[in-house]
Amino acid sequence: MRKANVTTNKTNGLFCNLFGHHFEVSKNVTYHVKEYKCSKCGKEMTTNSNGFLTELTPKFREINKVLSKIHNNKLTRLAKQKKLLVN
């Protein structure tokens, strides 16, 4: 069972080597930072501080997790402030 997945990934990896990856957004971290996943081979990428795509390592995954939490807290705080101003 596992061997079939490995050969499928090798075949898809070969496709990506020849024609390039087909990245789709897998997670919106903030308005500008996103996580991407190749629909063919499953390779994961994210945007770095310069806006370029970088391989999604455990370090970047943790950074994105914390950044997402900060961003969501800010959005919640701004929504509460806006609600108070309207009332």
C-alpha cells in the first residue's frame, strides 16, 4: 500500500520537474502570508519576509502559526473597537 503512494509521488514529482509545480493556497495566514501546496506532488511552500516562496519547514510552520494567532487577535480587537464606536 505504501509503495503505491511512493511511486505515485515519484511520478508526480517527475511531472513537476518537467512542467513545474501547480501551487494552490492551502492556508491564509494573514492578508499577505499564505501557505501553498502543489496539487501534483504535495510539496508545501510559504512566503518569506521578502515575499518570495520558501519551502515550508517546521520552523516556518511554527512562525506562521504564531503570526496567524497574532493576526486573528488583532482582527478581533479591531472588531470590538468598531462595535464600541458604533454604539
